[in-house]
Amino acid sequence: MSSGPPRLLPPRLPQGGVIGIVAPSSPVPPGALERGVDALRARGYSVRLAPHVFDRRGHLAGEDRDRAADLEAFFSDPEIHAVWCARGGSGSLRLLSMLDWGCIREHPKPFIGYSDITSLHLGIDRECGLATLFGPMVSSDLSKGMRSQDWDWLLRLISEPVAAGTYHDDRCDAAETLVGGRAVGRAVGGTLALLAATLGTRWAPDLHESVLFLEDIHESPARVERFLCQLRDSGMLGPVHGILLGGFPCTASDEERAGYLSVEQVVLDVLGPLNKPLVLGWPLGHLPSPVTIPQGIRVELDADHRTLTVLEPAVR
């Protein structure tokens, strides 16, 4: 697939449109989903839940075939205007080999989620050339409340067929410029462990002339190092124009953390020698009120000022 702009933009989400909620990964807490649905309804949208959204099979939100069927049904349903994931967790990687990609390609819609949903973003990009949104999920994030600025940014991306412009706020100021400069390219990336898991498969991302964005959670600096080295040593990072990193919060004890290099040092050691614009700690992914990144859309990363500018519409 071409590394240029995506061949396919989804139709915009109209005001008062219908949002379909799916659970392609892990089981969904009913209370949290209800609060997230209430947040969408408060914004004026109608909501429809997928038939298997509350299913459970161990660490999965039901059988693989049912989770895949829910995705395909909501993409093909003409009454649904956007497909939004309830949560991440684990399991979406299992669906890549069984999804009907032609169904998604023929019925493009805004698709939103992050974390384990990275697998689906990358699959949709490679198989369909469809722009998607790496952004907050219904039970994981909308249920807890979103900052008004992050709501406005997300809704601009999903409902206005214009370039969204520049995102910058106090949380961006708190990020760290590790290598200065500017980079322009397609925004491609996601959660680090999930992206690394696609290497050697047909769904590994094309990073030619890209701005790569990455984040993760529950990974020690040693595991972050391992995944970054895997990407570097695969040769995938050569054609990348710039790198935007979120946080990498580690749940290890203080005693365990004391035995590791810092994530900052690991990033500098592995990615610094590439001499590409590089920012660490940007507010995307696993943190409260995450900033939405349009996957597959041309952006400009200004590493010196820690801003991201969306140069093209993410919807039509």
C-alpha cells in the first residue's frame, strides 16, 4: 500500500448521528460503559450497542467470530455513522485473519479506539487504506470525563471535513524535546507492544515518510527498550521523518524501578542516534483525557515547541 495520504476518508459523523459501540478486545464493565454512553448522548448523539458487547470468554469479550461479526455488521449498517470501541485490553489481534476487509473498505466510517485497538488500526490501514482515529474509548475514557479541549479536538477531527490545525496545551509543554526539529508525514503508530507484534506479518505498518507515534502502559523500561530495539533493528525506522512518544507508565514498585534505566534514557540510547525530531511524554494514549491522533493523515510535528498540526481532513 502507498505510504502517501490514505486512499479513503470516512464520511463525517453528523450532529445527532448514530454511534455504534463494539468490544473487539477484552470484557466491558457495564457501569463504565453506561457512563460513557451517557457522555455521548449528552453531546447529542444516538448510541447503539453491538449484540455481543457484554459477552465474556476469559480475557476476551466473547468468541472471536462474534467480535468480528459485530465489527462487520456495524461497518455495513447504513444507519450507523461511526464505530467506537468500548475498551482495549487484549484480543483484537486474533481478528485480523478473519475479518472481511472488503466489507470495511466498501462501508468506510470513523473508527475510534487505542491500546489493543492498535491491531485493528494497523489492519484497516494496510488492508483498506482508511483513515482512523487513535483516541479515547467509551468505557475506559469517556466514562471518566474528558477535558473540553480534548472533546472539541476529537469532534473536530471526526465531524468537520477540514484540517484540524494545531494541538498544543499545558500538557504538551510538560513533554520533553529529546531531538529538535520539524517533521511532516503520515501519522502512523499506536501502542508499542501491539505495533511490534505485527512485525513479520502482512499488517506491519508502512512507515515510509511517516511521523511515528507510540505509547504504552505496564511495560518496564527494559521491555520498552526491547520493543524499540526490535523496531530499530528491523529497519522500519529508517524512512520515519519524526517520532512522537506518549507516556510509558510502569506499575513496578519503587524498588524495582530503581534497578532500571529511566524510559527517557532508554529512548535516548535507542532512538536518539537516528537524529530525527523526537518528543517524549506527549498526552496521547493511556492517560486521562487522551489527545486523539488521526491515523494515516499527514501531520507536522514541531519537536521544539512540542506541537502537532493536522494538515489534512480526517473525514469527508
